[in-house]
Amino acid sequence: MKHWDEKIVAMMNGMKMNSVEDDDYGHIPEDPEPDLKAAFLQIGGNPYSFQETELLEGQLWMMLPRTFKPMSEQMMNMKYPSQHRPSIIYTNAQGTINIAVNHTMNPLPAEDLPLFKQSMIQILRRTQKLTKWYGDGDRMVGGREAATCEFLTPVVNANLYHLMLFTSLEDRALICTFNCTDHELDDWQRVASAIMNSVRFEVHDERDAGE
């Protein structure tokens, strides 16, 4: 079964961003988030310490649990078998909680982000089976406008929770994804949002291009 990161990119390749109406999708509630810079956070009965981790060389950093490691090639081949899998995937020891980053080749100027968001939401809601749709939202991450959506998809013997963040990086679509099983959702949902909000960018080429 494909992970959503792969499906999104595959669908994006054939997507035309036509104007769409704002179909009342709902919004993600702004609950208090944990402080990832604290010495330790108690999550699901276990202590976690977070550190800023470089995910795209010289461009993107994110606060991740110190115990999360890059997913092995063997596990990636099992979980993300297609050519559209994310370029960066970090996971816990059990492989049940994943954080992925995919800087796609799909053009996305920053001003087109709202239309891109609505197009992606329509693709998700109309063409795929969703167990639950939590909503979508907009936020600033690392000084950039970003869009998010949260949903559940069915997998064997469980549901998989996804928090997806879209933004523009070098005029291309950047997709950051957090996923975990619904059994871990209550413990990790607010943490996932804080992880996405911890994104930090340092892109010299874009700044130089504007001079």
C-alpha cells in the first residue's frame, strides 16, 4: 500500500490548478502545543528530548526526537515502494511514527499556495478513501506562509493519522508529513503540530535572487 506522501506526488504530477470554490472543509483547532526545546517531554508515558535536525542540506531544519533516525533503505522499500517516495524520512525504532520531507519538482510560486492547498484538498477528499477528515488550516512556519491538512486513512488493523504541511521553497512545492497510527494519535497530535511549527529555513539563493 502506498503511503500518502507518494500518492500526493503522483497525483500532483497530473494536477491542473483550476479555480475552486471554498468548500466548507472546517479548520484545525489551535490547541496549546508542547515546548520542544524543553529538556524532556513526556509523550505516551515515555520521556523524549528533541534536537534541531538538518533535513535539507543548508536549507531546512526541524525539531525531531533524538531517538528518531533516518529510515533504513530496507524499510523504505517496504513502506514507500514507488519512485514518488519522500527524499527524507525519519522514524522511531518501531517504524510506527514517521516524519518525511519531499521537496518536489512541481512548480509552486508562493502566491499560488492558497489555490494549491484547495486543489490538494479536493484531490484527497474526492478521490481517496478517508476514515476521518480533521480539517485544514494556514500558518506561518520559518517566516513562510504554509498550509496544512489533517486526516485519517485506513490501513490493516488500524487507521493512519496524517498531518501534511505544504509550502513553497525555491518556487517548488515542499511537502512535510507526520504520520502515526491512531493508537498513538492522542499522545502525538499536538507534538506533530509543534514539530511542523519548528521548521527553520535558510535559503540564500532565494534571497540573492530578489536583490
